[in-house]
Amino acid sequence: MSKKVTIGAKPTAKPAAAVSADNWVENRATAQTAEADNEPMKRLTFDIPESLHRRIKVQCASRGIRMTDELRILLDKHFKEQGSQA
């Protein structure tokens, strides 16, 4: 038994220019950047248990908020600026 395979025409559209990950991170716009008067963002990476990650992800998804936004809010509450502590 033989199968006949047909190959479609070669795509003519040029692919979009590839953007490096570093370039994307440095130049991306987020809702938080607009709220923070365009303050530059820094990346923070840390390890958490998978079960905690799952709980955060599920709760954020149910609220319709991104994990990064939720964690940014929590960190901002915990680490208040020196002048705003009561």
C-alpha cells in the first residue's frame, strides 16, 4: 500500500522579524508601567513550590488577573516605601 503525499505551495509572505527575548523584555509595555509613570521595570526570578505556584495561578485565573500583576501588588504592600509607613 502506498500513500500519496502532496506538498502545498511555498509560502510567499515574509515572516515577521524575530525579536530577541532580551529586546522584548526591555521594550514591552505593561499596564503597571503606565501606572508607575513609566518607571523602568526589572526582572525578578525566584523558585517556589509547585503546589504554591498552582494555587496562585488558579486564583489569579479565576479573578482574571495576571500572576505578575497580583504578585507585584502583594510585594508592593509588603515592601512599602520608607515615607509611607505608618
